[in-house]
Amino acid sequence: MNAPIVCDTCPVADRAVCSALSPEDRGELARIGHHRRYVRGETIIAAGDSATVCATLTRGAAKMSTIDRDGTERIVALVHPAGMLGQLFASTATLHVTALTDSEACLFPASRVAALSDARPALARRLPDEVSRELDESRALIDLISKRQAKGRVAALILAFARAASPAPCHDAESFELPLTRGEMAQLLGLTIETVSRTLTALETAGLIARRGSHGIAIRDRAALDDLAAG
Amino acid sequence: MNAPIVCDTCPVADRAVCSALSPEDRGELARIGHHRRYVRGETIIAAGDSATVCATLTRGAAKMSTIDRDGTERIVALVHPAGMLGQLFASTATLHVTALTDSEACLFPASRVAALSDARPALARRLPDEVSRELDESRALIDLISKRQAKGRVAALILAFARAASPAPCHDAESFELPLTRGEMAQLLGLTIETVSRTLTALETAGLIARRGSHGIAIRDRAALDDLAAG
DNA sequence: CGAGACCTTGATTGTCATCAATACTCGTGG
DNA sequence: CCACGAGTATTGATGACAATCAAGGTCTCG
């Protein structure tokens, strides 16, 4: 299950944190971590782990979430390839990290990354960037939830995944798979399963999107979606 | 308006980022920044500033927000004393930072903080902590918004400020001032002004809180509030 | 094939947004 | 000191939207 890290074939070598490092330093980092595959739904990092681990997602999609005492899950972040998983600077993990689709990640013990970053200024300077990128993303999530209407929230979610699904950062994917179940979308958007479902069919009948199966989405009227998402 | 920084009388010297530093290092940091007062509503950092500044709030309360192209403001973070303002690791500020009440803050040019942190490992190690604390807070904000019912959101907001208003971290303040207008609360919670107002009167008539003026709050039934906020 | 999870659709209810009017607060100037 | 006005808050009536309750459909996997 665990494999050594091979950067040469890494699809996100140019975008992930590692890109800040010289080839030698990257080799050193690669040696302290390992690479692993996950199936949809598998836990990558469990909340409560004291030996904290952080990771770079190389393929797939993941969510970070909290579980309240009453048992409801709350998604606080979505992670796409090249993004960082886990809480690098926390002493104990407070969040669950779960694979949303079949995924791959490079895992590193947080303590050893911290040690390496003390010795390698290039890494030390890059890590806070990464955290503040996470911060921006979590603010984007706030954006997502604070839309008034269900249509706006769903439209914004679709666009967010269109952006993430595209390999090129400049333009979005035309058609892609939503890696979330209706329940997860509902929870993320602060809606119910039924409302999400109804809203998707409404967007489809209005001609803004087309669906292929229960998770396949194709964007038909980009402008109209932008419009809804802006509200 | 601008004054030198005097750490000896600083009310948050034990909790702010600076607490990680030795007296000499703290002195050095103090010399590159300055201290300033703000009145309610005043802009502390404007989005778009290229010369980025970061700050530690020493008294009062502040909000960080974005302005969409359509002109609506969106609050992405609340900051309480000892908290950090601004985006330390961004090259351009993307957020407005505004004083919610009369406040005081120590301002530092971001570039010089970064330079100092290269030379002072203690600071370098503390800064990411601070950013990840911000991250946790912004996730707490997500928590706030994703409650289903208006009562729950308002209750959670009240408790958040009760926590922040208390000088001691262990227990909350019993009575305090909400430093937000109804409009700001509404916006923050994804509700309307009217709903916020109605909800507050409902909480009052139900005996969970008492009000003194339009912003004064006293907590009467802590358990019931917790209960609502959990939903 | 059957079981379970997931999704869709319908009918009804409840909550919150909207529209509208009135009151409160505070600062300014007569 | 009082009158005025702008900004802010409360309260009411109404309607739209989403939650809830309920049932049936689809997909997947053993």
C-alpha cells in the first residue's frame, strides 16, 4: 500500500509545495515521506491523531471535516490536486481528511517536515504561503455558503469544481464529475439533499447544465451560471 | 496619530505573536512598527494596498471583508484583541480590514516582518501558528454560518462574542456589547436585518438573554444558548 | 437476484425574505 | 434647548423558498 515517492512522474510537481525546493532538497523531502493510494471514502487522516501527518494530494479530491458531538459532519475544506491535506502546524489533528474519489497522496510526518523546514529556508518560506492559500480557500467556502438562494449556491459549487477539474488553471473544464454525493453537497451548502437534487434538475431543465448519470455535469450556459453564482 | 510601540503596558503581550520572542527580539520588532488608534468604522488596511501591512489588534474588535464587484460586502473574519490583522504572506491585500469599535493596533510592514523572521527562528516558527489559528477561526465562521436556523446562528454569534469579550480565556463574559450593527450581523450570518432583530427579541422574551440598549447583551440562560448554537 | 445506499419527485408546512411603516439614537444647527 | 434629519432598530403583514415527511426509482455490489 505504501510506496516510495517518485517525483519524476508526479502530475503536480510544478504546483505543489515541493516545487519551491531544489532537486536535492526535494529528494530529501521525498525520502521522509511515502506515497499512497486511497479509494473513495477512505480516511486519509483521522481527527485525534496525535502523530500528525500532512500530505500533498496528487490525484483525486478530498474533504476536511469536523464531527460535532451530536454526530453531524461539517465540511470545512475541499482539497484538489496539488493542495495540502492536514494541519501542518497543529499538535493534534482536529479534522478528518477523507478521500472523495479514488485518490493518491504523498504523506509526510509533520514533525520531520518542520525539522527540515528549519534547515531549508526555501521550504520555510513556502509553507506559510501554503497555509494562507488554504485560508483563502476557506474564505471562498464562506462565500459559497453565504449566497442567499439555493440556485446560487449550487451554481457556485458547480463552477468551483469546473475550475478544479481542469488541468489548466486558465480555463475551466467543460464537463466533469462532481465527486460529492448529494448528501455531501447538501451539507456543504447548508441545504437538504432534496433541495440540492431539485435545484440540479431545475438547472438542467433551464438549460444551464446537462447531466450524465448522477454526478456527471456539463456546462451549457456559463454566463447564466456565473450570474446565479454572483448573487 | 502614530505612536511608538510600548510593549510594557500592552494588554495582550502574553497572548499575541510577540509573546514568542525574547525581550531583545521583541524590542527589535517594536522598532519597525508603530502603534495607532482607530475610531469605529475606520479602515485599518484597504484592499488593493500593494505595500502590505500586518498588525496585531491590542484593543477593540475588527472585521476583515471582501467587496464583490456588485458592491456587497462579505465578512470573512472577525478579529479580537491579540489577533492578527491583514494577510502577512500575500503580496497584495485582497481584504479590507475595518475597526468595528474604537480600537488600537500595532502595525508592521509585512516585508520587514518577513525579513526579521528569516533572522529569528523563534518568530519564523510562531508565524505559521498564527496563520493556522486564523484558519481555525475562519473555519469557526463556517460553522457559524452553516447552522440551519436563525436562532442557532444568532446564539452562536452571541457566544462567540461572549468568549472574545472576556479577558480570561477560561470563562466567558456575562454581559458585553455586540460591536456589530444589525446589518453587519445579518450579513455575517447570512440573514436579513429584520430576522436578526426579531431573533434577538425572541431570545429575550424566551429569557435566554437580556438587552441593554441596542447592542448590550447579558447572558441569562447559558445552557439553552449552547443548545441552540449546537444545532 | 436482493439488499442497501443513493437519488428523484410530490405534497405540505414552517421559516425567513420582502415590503412597509414606525420608533429610536445621535449629532448638527437653529 | 429643541427641532431636524440621517442612520439604525423594531414590528407587522404577506409571500416565496426551502425543510420536512413520504414514496418510488435507480444504481451498485455481494
